[in-house]
Amino acid sequence: MAKSNYLEKKILDHVLGVEAFPQPAGVYVALFTTATGDDGSGTEVTGGGYARQPSTWAAATSGAGTTSNDADIVFPNMPEVTVTHIALYDAASGGNMLYHGPLSTPQVVASGNTFVFSAGDIDITES
């Protein structure tokens, strides 16, 4: 997954002692129907019972600096939609995009169905 422009700036400022960057109170997974961009762009899913879902993450491994979601992330009562991209945000609505990227394969979801990322399905690698 790629870092957003927002996150890149916050990391640089924090590491270089310009400004502290506090840990987000929560990290939420958002689903998109179009490509996402470093500038926070993209078309987020709407309708049905869709809402961003909270997520938890395993500690990053040393060396490659990789982490993945450590619990299932469940989106119940979805609208009819094709999900192509995901993003991580620091808020359940609004907020700032942190990471984003495409699904390996777009997923068609029928109205009323549940969309799930099983534990370990979402990987983030810092290189």
C-alpha cells in the first residue's frame, strides 16, 4: 500500500523534530469503487449499511517492515458495488487518508451481502 501525502508529511516532520505526530485514536478501513491517490482522492463506497470499519494491526516485522491486519474486518449489509481499492483513515468519517492501494482482484458485492477481509489479508510494507 502507498502512503498518502498527508502521512508522508507527518512522518517527515515527526522524525526530523519539526512537529510531533500523535498516534491516531483508531485506524479505519474504507472501500473504494475507483482508484485512490496519494492526495486522498477516490470514490468511497456509499449506500446500504456501508461504513468504514475499525481495524487492528500486528506489530511490524523487523527487516522488511511489514504488518497486516490481525483480526477480521467485516462490512455488513453492503450496497451492490464493485470494490477496487481500499484505504486506511484516522477517523470513522472524514479524517485523513493514511495508506491506500488496489485490491489484487476487484470484488463484486451483491446488495445486502457482507464483505470481509480475513485476518492477514491486508499487508503494509515500508521499504
